[in-house]
Amino acid sequence: MSYRLARTMLSAACLLLPAAAVAADLVPVEDFARHAQLSMPRLSPDGRHLAVNMNDTDGNSHALVVYDVTDMSRPVSLLRLPKYELAVGITWVSNTRLVVEKGKQMGSIDKPAATGEVIATDFDGKNQDYLYGFESKFGSRAGTRGTDRGWGFLAGLPTPTNGRFYMTTYGWESQDYSTLYDVDAGKNTRRLIGQIKMSGLDFMVGADGKAHYAYGRNDNWDYVVYHQQAGGWTPMAAARIGSSFTPIDSTPDGQRVYARYNAGGGPTSLVEQDEDGGNRKVLASDGFSSIGSIEWTALPRQPFATVPATGMPQTSYIDANTPTAKLHRALSQKFAGHVQFVDFSEDGSKLLFWVGSDRDPGTYYLIDTHNYKVSKLFAEEPWIDPAKMAERRPLHFKASDGMELEAILTIPRGVAGNNLPMVLLPHGGPIDVQDTWYYDDDAQFLASRGYLVLQVNYRGSSGRGVGFQEAGYLKWGTRIQQDLIDGVKWAIAENYADPKRVCVYGGSFGGYSAMMTTIRAPGMFKCAVGYAGIYDLKMMYSKGDIRESKSGRNYLNMVIGKDDADLDANSPDKLVDKIDVPVLLIHGEDDKRAPFAQAKAMRAALDAAHKPYEWLSKPGEGHGFYSEENNIEFYNRLQAFLAKHIGPGASAR
């Protein structure tokens, strides 16, 4: 063999090896489409058992499973639920009895929707009973529960647990009332302890077992707080509520309350105060972000730490010298990732905690607080290798009007973080939803294919207080879209993104934004993907589940308005002539939140305007695909569409 030929073959081999290595290292699409098998674990009061949601392999069947914490290989009991139904709340009311709030999985985008049904079961699967809901003909007291025509929700527990719980109900026929009961989960008996003539309110029950507050949004979508005193329910003065006030729990002595509070529309703080709002003491606050998660001690419960709702999850200790704070700090130093406490046993000797990160969906552990022995219980998605996932980097930028906003960049692993092909990924909602630093399937999938991912917490998002959220009202097609566009301009100016290779993909309101950003910023994007999107704002008043309740209709009036001309001026299907990029539309044909008619209206408009588009719809799917098979097809279509229009992603070096 000649030297020249040998050198040519060697050079070719050197070129092929990295490509082969990259292909071999590519995370399979299936890994991003799979459902976590176990989720939402809850520790029994004695620390001996763990109740958890289990997904079947088909992704549509669920069960409540109980394990002995010393043996996670074999369940103690398994309670199967009807197809598409699952537990949205799991609560131990004693060492041996569980209360389950049922829900339905409507799709992959929305959280499971509570059906308002409440059931109880012993931990070994025996003595199952139907406590509340529209199927009241079942259960030990079916003959006397004919008036249970409504929704029930767990409102709290007495401490220590005694087999009872507090339940809030909203009736179908008497929708003007919010009612609170003290329920015996073993005998299926209940005692009225609170009622207010207004639907949809939550209650805070004090350490004395009495209803102290009723709070929430009324049918007009106004936020209200009522305080129960000797004379009955009294609305709290606006000066006491501020722009937001949400009571959380009583202090251990029962004399004061912990609450989330803000006086002027900015980020919410954690406070301790008298019940009437006096003698308020700020326990934790942040200038940019609301207080997000709160860490609690074992009984008697007290907050010992907080984490901001935005940015990297930096834990701030209210009193760093308490034993619980020291334990949290020690675990945070031991584990790579963010540590969150989930449940203590009532005597404080056992603690269930979670560790996760931007690259790790998370793992649950149990620690014995006497000998500090840690046991791993289960990983949420054990097939995900954090070492193969991408960094998620929260950053700030200035919008065109000077407002400081948060962006989260997911940067493909092993590539130089500049001049990359980029996907703008707007979140859904848009109101009271946000993107966070934690693991995100969509962002990690796109990054694994070599695309930089930009997520923007635009005005209307949660995490920064009522004022920031309300700044998105009536601005769906204008200021919110400009925030997203400003984020793209910032990513380009900072040399993160290649301006010639930018696409936008989003689900639900993100699907709406995928169309609207291309309309508002012609020439910026090379393609757009709308997944379970809203494309005709006016249609929200005639189709979909939001408009089915008075409060839902009032919500629509508040956030999108009712002026037909204005709605048309901000609806992608009415502005399709301004879309200058190829479009991919993906929709579930049984979607109740964004009805299939939305996608068909957008398709008809594209057809009429002779605009290029691709289409993928699936029968039996709701708001986002839930079937793993359909999700695999969806991800494959998505990556092929991106590669076609902005080229392949960057390769690892």
C-alpha cells in the first residue's frame, strides 16, 4: 500500500471516528418520550411506608402503590385506577390510612386535572371507600351521599395525624358556596366547620381545627381574603392584604400565621404576622424574585429556609444554626444538585428528601436523622444520564422598554457556546406559569441534538409577583411577543445564537407565540412549530374548557379582552399572510383546552394563503401527546423539521 493511500485512509478514519462516537453517544429519542414510572412519593407518619404514583408501561394507566421503605423491590399494595386517571394528591391521615384525590391526565402539557373525587384506602389496599365526588353512589355511605354533586379537595390535616382531614368542597348546584368539612377517613363521616357564600375559595385551618381564612379569586377574578372572627367571615381590608396575601399555616403556638405577602405588586415575601395582619415580620425576600419553595421542619412545623422562584436555586436559611438547617446544609454539601425536603415522619426520625438539577430529573432518598444513614429509594427517570445532559444557565437581559427579564439558555454539551443554531422555546400559560432552571425534557432533547435553547420568562409569567404577572394582561399578541423577540435579539447580540439559524417552537400558548413571533418579527425566524396551540383568540369564547365556567369567562375577559377587532388583530389565523416561514402544526384531536378546531382554523388559513406547512395530528390525544409512541413520532418530526430549515445542530468536540 502506498504512503499516500495509507495517509488518505488514515485521515478518513480520523474524520469518521468522531462522527461515529457522536452518533453512539446520541441520547435516544425514546428516553425523552418516556414517562417517569414512579412520582409524588409521600412518607407515612411513622416513617415506615411510602405511597407513590405509578405509571404503567402504556403511559395511560396508573396506580397508587405502597412500599415498605426497607424494600422498594416489591410493593405492599397496589390500587389500580381507571385508564387516564391518577392520584393528584396523596395524603397519609394515619400510619395505616391514605386519602387520595383523583385526577385525569388530559395531555402532556397541562398538569393532571383534579376531578374533585376523594377516596380512602388502608395502606394494604383494604377498606377502600369513596368519600366525595360525582360517583357518590359508591362507597360505604352511598345511600346518604346523593347531594355530593360537586368537587372535593383536601384542605389540610390536624397534627399529629388522627385519621381525620379537612376537605373543601364546591357544589355543582350550589356554586355560590365554598364549604369546609372535618372528615373521618375511616368512618366516612364529616362535620361542617366552615362555609362562605362564594365559590372557588381555599381555606386555612388553624392549629385549633377551625377555619381562620378563606381566600382566592372570586367569579370576577378579583383576589379576596376573608378572616373568620367571632361575628363570622369578615373581608380583610385592602391595606392588610396589600397586592397579595396568601396564608400558609399557623405558628407552632397558634398565635400567629405564616404567609406569602407583598404590599405593592412586586415579588412576594415570606412573612410571619398576627392574624389581622399586624406586627408583620419579613422572614425572607428577594428584590428580583418572589419566594419560591419553602423548607419546613418536622412537627411542630416551622419554615427554616427558602429558595427564590427564579434563577439558580440558592437556599437562604432563616436561622442557619437550627439542627434542621444544619442537616439541610450537610446534605447539600454531600449531594450534587439541589436538595429539597419532602416529608418528615411525625417524630422527626425519618426524612424523605429529593435531589435534582438542571441535568438530573431527580432522585428520592430517606435519611435516619439519628444515625444519618441515607438510603436511595428511586430515581424519577433512571434512564437519563446527567453526564449526557446540557447545562441550563439562567441569565438576565433588558427588554426594549428597559424591563429586566430572565432568560434560561440550555447550551449543548461539548460545544463552544457561541454562534449556535437556536430554538426559541416559549412556555405555555401565559399567565402564572414560568420556566425554571430544573430539568426540562423539551430543552434537553433539543440541546442533545445540538441546538441552543432560549426560554424567556416574559411579562405575565409567575415568579416575580402580581405586578409582573398582570403586566401580561391584554398583551398576549403584543408586549409578551416583544419580550420573546427581545430575548432573541439579546442572544444574537451576545453571540450565543447564529442569526441565520433561529427557529421557534412552543406548546399551548407557546404554540400561539410560535406563530405570533414570526408575524411580529419578519425575517428573524427560519421556521415555526405550533404544538397544541391557540390560533384564534375569539374562538376561546366559543370552544374549549376555559369558557365553561363563569370564572373562566371572566378570566378571558381580563387577560385577552372581548373586542372582536382587537382579538382578530392578535390571532395568528387572521394574520397568516404575514407568516413568511415554513410551519409545522401538531395537535391532539381530543384536546379540550386548545380544541382541535384551533389547529384546523390555522391549517385552513395557511391553505387559503398558499403558505407552506407540515401537519401531525393524533386521535385520542388531549392537550399535548401522552402516548409514548406518539411522543417518539413527534420528537422525530420535530428534529427533522429543524434540520431541514436551520440545519443540523452543533456537534460535540
